[in-house]
Amino acid sequence: MTDLKRIFTWRAIAILTFGTVIGSGIFVVPSAVLRDSGGSVGLATMVWIVGGILSYLGALTYAELAAMNPGSGGLYLYIRDAFGSAVAFAYGWTLFVVIGSGTVAALAVASSTYLSVWIPMSPMSQRMVGVFFALLVSFVNVLGTQQSTSVLKAGTAIKLGAIALLVIALPALGSGFSEVTQVWPTFSTPGLAATTGLALVSVLWAYEGWQYLTFMTGETIDPQRNFPRGLALGVFGLIVIYVLSALAYVAALGPAGVMASNRVAADAAGAVLGGSWAKIISLPIMISMLTAAQANSMMSARVYFAMAKDGVFFQRMAGVHPRFGTPAFALMAAGIWSAILAASGTFDLLLQYVVFVGWLFYSLGGLAVLALRRSRPDAVRPFRVPGYPMTPILFVLSGLAIVVNTVVQSPQKGIIGLGATAAAIPIYAIWRRLAPPSR
């Protein structure tokens, strides 16, 4: 067996979108968003909506690419076809070394932190539990895509159930809306505009992860029809969930309470439902993080699988397990690397310096639509992005704004991150020389 089976419907793609994107962001980020919006609930809500719309534009843009090239590897394939193998390799290499594996490590260790609310652990024990979680989610994904998707759906149902409880109970029982003295800022200043930009960056980080769904196009049934539909509905659903959640926290704690909180979901639940709920809600939050880690592990491995088939990564990564039908070696290799990062504690530093570079590649994915429309005008496009060319252009500009903002705000971080990514190019040249492409 050399190819992965097509098993995903549009409903599965939408559920995978929730499972992948909803990790820790919506349980933590709303505090920073409201602070950076000057305490204005209306402005903060608008930022959540704008961030969702930009993500939705990106989803529509990628849907055209996915329908045009419905193979495993998604964004890696689009960048390769539009800008060449070297640039695509830089994305895949960075994903393996830092972005994908580091995200799994970070979510695994964060999950162990929430577990420690119930089971007291030393910092070293928490890190070791994080190592175990990183290996566990990878192993679950090896056992079969259908089986791992069932686990992912169950975890997603739990996290959505917890969010639904908060969205309904907090506004019904809380009195925080009475503390809202002004919905919109009375005046605008350059400082407020700059901090609102930072709020948008935080929001886009909370929405991040929908891009990974493109890695699964090669396993989608009738991908030209089902993938665009599932991805678009999934991202639209995220907008509704995130806006309602952010407002629910305000209903529970008031604007000042939200801005002062470091664990806004737990604090909101404790304030309205009782102190024990701050502990109870930590369980679905932990499951939410593990679900996101599992989804990241499952989807990232498809990129390494595609790279290996192109002859620019370890050939064993291109193998499909004869019994489980999964890219087992790619999954476990990435899982082991994630576990090493979790054990070393370096993942946090690596992500700080490199994860913003992901948006450079996401922007290249948007530019790929423009490039391929010119270079392959006669290619079959079962789905065409609405509002072309403004839809992909707006998405590209938003992605580049994140990269530029990071470089301007943290020049050292920006230079190191971009430099580390550029280092993939000579590695690619060496790989090409030692291992000629297989196709």
C-alpha cells in the first residue's frame, strides 16, 4: 500500500477543524485581546469577528487549491507547485523541526499542567507526563485514521460541550455585563490602534490550525466537493463559538475581571458556578489541548509523507503501515521528536522564535492561488475562491502583517526565526544531492 484511503466526509472535515483549532487559545487569549483593545468590549468583539473573517477568507482561498490538487500534504503541495520544491521543503522542514512538533510538545506539557490540578506533581513530573502525552497522541494516530478520528471526535464533543455550558450558564447567571461602562472607545489614538493590532495577532493565533486541514485532502471523499464545504463551515462555526465565548467571560467577570485573569475560562466558571467549577473545568480544557495535539500530530505527518514521496525526506516516511493504513513511521518519528522537545523544555523558546514564520508560509499559500491562476490558467478548478482576487489578497496581507509586526516588535526574534527557516535551503540542496527525487 502506497496511498492513504479516502474516508473523510464534509462533516468529518468540519469536526476536524474544531478539534484542531480549539486547543488552549479560547480558554486563555480573551484576556489579552480585551486588554489590548483598551478594555472596550465592542472593539474586542469586533477584533474576534475580523480575525475570524480573515481566517474564513484563508479557508476559501485554500479550498480552491485543495480542490485543484486533492493530494496528501496540502499546503506543502501548493507551495511546491507555485514556488518550487526548495521553498516547499523549507516549509516542511520548519514544520517538522519546530512548528508542528513544537506545538504538539507545548500542548502536551500544558495538558500535564492542567492534570496537576487534580494530581499534584512536581515540575519534573509534569514534564515527564507531557512526554508521555506527546508519545500517546502519536501512537493513537498510528492505529488507524478511522480509529484516531473517532477519538478526536469524542474529545471534540467534550470540549464543545464544555464551551456550550459556559456560553449558556455564564450570561444567564453572571452579572458582568452590568460593569460594562462603555461598549466602544470614546476616542481613537495611535497607541490604541497599535495595541488593537496586537489583539488581532492574538486572535489569529487562537484561530490558527485550520490550515492543517489541507494536509488531509488526499484522504477526503470527493474532495473537490466535500473539502471546501467542510473547511468553510468549520471556520464559520469557529467564529460563532469564539465570539460567544469571549462575551460569556465578560458576562461572568466583567471587563476588569477578564483583563486581570490569566486563566479566564476557569476563573469565569469558578466565579459564577462556584469555586469547585474552576477545578472541574480544567478537565475538558486538558482534553481540549490533548485533542488539538492529536490533530496536529495526525495532520503534520501527511506533510512528511508527501515530502518523502518527493524524495526530499527520509524514504521510510513515505511508508504506509500494511495493517493500519497510516503513515506510521512519519507519525512516530515526529512523535519522538515532540517528546524530546517536551523533555528538554526548549519547545517554548523554539516556538517563540519560529512559529510566526508559519504565517509567512500561509501567505505563500494565498499567493499560490494568484500564481497558479497565471501559470496554469487551464487547470481544472472544481471550486473557485469567491471574490477573487481580493479574497486571497486580503488574506495574504493579514498574514504578512503578522510577520512584519513580529519583526518590528521583536527584531531579534524576527531575525533568528527567519534565519533559522532560511537555513533549510542549504539542507535541501544537500538532500537533493544525496537522495535524488523519486518522482
